[in-house]
Amino acid sequence: MIRPADARFELLENDAPDAISLLHEAENQLALLNLKEAVVRCRAGDDIGVQNALDTAENFRHDGIDEHFQETRRTLRQLRKERREAEQREKEER
């Protein structure tokens, strides 16, 4: 299986008629990988990493994956809420 980053690199300078649609597909796959990375970073408490992954995902984004972005944002909001609540409980226990 070819990696999306490798596919993208090969397609950037390809003149074939369907190269653009394949390039967009590869870039969407890279965007999805970065959305997953954002969630991983959020679970680790790495807010800068979350933003970097989201920015990268946005740079690769094309039509057809809006739902994935919305779901990721919902997940990130929930994880941040849970983290804030845990921090609050920890403060109260001191």
C-alpha cells in the first residue's frame, strides 16, 4: 500500500488528466491522518501539537471530508472539557 505522502509527492508533478483528483484524494488522506494526530496530541495535553496538526490538516483539505473535521472538533472539545474537569477536581482535592 502506498502512503498518502508518497502518493502526493508523485502526483505533484504529474501531467496525467486524473492526477489532480488523485492528488486531492491523497491530500484528503493526509488531512485525515492529521486529524487523528490532533486527537492523540489532545489526549497527551499537547495543545500546540493539536493546533499544528489541525493547521496541517486544513492545508491538505479538499471537498468531501467536512464531517471528519466536525467530528474531530467535537472530540477535541470533549477531551478538553474532561481535562478541565479533572484539573478542577485535582485542585479541589488539595
